[in-house]
Amino acid sequence: MLGDRSQFDDLDVDVYFNHASISPLSRAVRAAAQSAMDDYARLGAGAWLTYRDQRERLREKLATLVGADAPDVALVPSTSQGIVDLALCFPWQRGDRILLFDGEFPANVTPWQRAAALFGAEILMHRAEDFRTAEGLDRLRTELARAPVRLVAVSAVQFQTGLRMPLRAIADACHAAGAELFVDAIQAVGAVPIDVRALDVDYLVAGSHKWLMGPEGCGLAYVRPDRIAALRPAVASWLSHEDPATFLFEGKGHLRYDRPIRTRADFLEVGAQNTVGFAALEASVDHLLEIGVARIHAHVQGILDPLEEALEAAGCRSLRSSDPAARSTILSCEPPDGRTCQEIFEHLAGNGVSCATPDGNLRFSPHWPNDVGQVAHVIDAWRAMP
């Protein structure tokens, strides 16, 4: 299956190296979405139980993908919504300190800023790029030792540069100082191996439309089981209760408002779910589990290695880490002198190559359907620039 593009026969570009933005939908994903819509068209409310069970099956598969147990995973609408909800539910105390990183995608900064404003916490900013060397961990340990920090929020992979952060070392530093660790893993889960227990992270959120290769509007949130009891259910609604739907099926007298809020991650599943999106996501996750994330990661390195060499020969400055352990499935680079990212992006797009330009960097992000032969197409297109 690696390097096989047959599931994407409608894709309207020759080379799609843009999975860090939005992945195209495979035939299997579209078929699953269509099947769910067809079931609701035929059965209406009669399809609800079928797709409730389907989501439980998906929960198990997503838990397997991130090394968790299913009860510790919630199905959420997006990375952003998962972060917002956890930021609102975290048991803040006035004066708490939250450590964030400059260079992060705003989805992993803004919710914590808002939580700080609402609950009287203080925001600290460090540089994500410092983690290219030991300086990043040294600075983090120094800050954690200087004064108590309640939470550190970091992305597993930096969206601009593809830098893969040393999550286990960060977790060890946090826990030694009494801090908790939140990870935004949207640029990792599905293509970079993630094991929440081995990494000892406290919270992790990821969305569906990048490396999970599902549609927009779906995601997962992991809460370490010994952290769940301390969360305050600030975003709870009717489906957050224990046995929330009993009154709909078991006759008169079961409507109650005092059922306890669940002390599992799925209390975040507050209401009606994106049935079609989650049905489609399962089809994609099945592919990822069949192939194996470690194999996908290695496969993509085999594409990025010659691509990086060719781009550097063309005058680009690669931002990919020299340390294999700090490499993700993203290759970003600065353009050669005399060229702009937008100029290169538009030329490549006009020659059948899809990439991205986050914050002024050229970013290439292949996935399992890509193959190393596509590198030649990218370089041929590059050389054809006037």
C-alpha cells in the first residue's frame, strides 16, 4: 500500500506534498461517508444506534493509534475545540503559570491565553526553535525550577519547520517540577509514532484532516486517567451524564437532571456528533493501522531525504533537523536568494505540485500514498522556473 495512489484517483495534481495542510480524501473514506449518509437517508433515527456503535469502534482504533486505552479518549469536533474545552475545564487557580512556545500554531496558544485571562493565570513564552539543541530543554528546566508552572503546552511537531519535539524529555522535566504536559499532536498522529503512555503526557489532542487523512470536523482528545477527576466539567451538556439517553428508550419516569457527569474523557462529547465525519475517519484510520505508523514515518523519510538534498543543491536552506529523532514528516526550507516563497509556490502549483508556505517557509509534507519517484517531478518543475 505504501506509495500506492490508486485510492486517490480523483486527485487533481501530479504531486501532493501538502498533507500537513489538508489531506485529500481516499475512495474508501468517501465511500464510508456516503454509506453513512445513505443509512440516515433510509432509516432516519433508526441509524443512530448503528453509528453510536461505530464511534465506539473508532474510539478503540484511535486509542490504539496513540497508545491509550479507549475510555481515556474522547471524540471531539477538532483540535481547536478539544484544546478550548480542556483549557476551560482545567482546574486553574489564580496566579497559575502556563508555559507556551513562540512559533506554535495559534490553536495551541490562543485557548491558553483566554484561559489565563478568565482564571487569572500568567502566560510565559519560550522559543520552540531552541529545541533544535539542548538549549531548549535546559531553558525549560531552568524556568520550571525558577517558580512553579502549572501546565506546559507544546506541539508534538512544529508546523512551520517540522521540528519533532522531545516529548518524553519535556514530560520528565514537567513532572519533576510538578507541572502537567499538554500536547497538540495534529501534525504527528497518523504519520509520526505517538504513544501517550510511553511519552508520559497528561493530555493530547489531534484533528482528523491532516495526517489522519479524514475529513475536517473530527478529532480526538486523550486525558491521562489519573488527571480526569481534577477536571471541572465546564463544557458539559446532556450527553456528558452517565446513562444520558435512558429517558429516550425506557419509558416514563426516567427523565432526570441529576445524573452524575462522567469521570472519563468522553464527558467532552457534549451533544450530537459528526456521524458522517467519524464514519469516514474510521476508513482512513483502518489504512493507517494496516500499514503501521512507524512504517509510514520511515517511508516518508525515504522521500524527504532526496528532496532535501535536491532543494539544498538548488540554493534552499533546509530547516529539517540534522537529528533523525527530531524529524517529522515535514520538510520546510527557506527559498534561495532572489526568490520568494510565493513565487516558487505559484510556479510549482502551476506545474502540478501542491505544497504550502506557512509564515514564509516552503513546506513539503508527503504521506503514505506518495512515492520517492515524485521527487523528480518536483525538481523538474523547480528547474523550469524562469
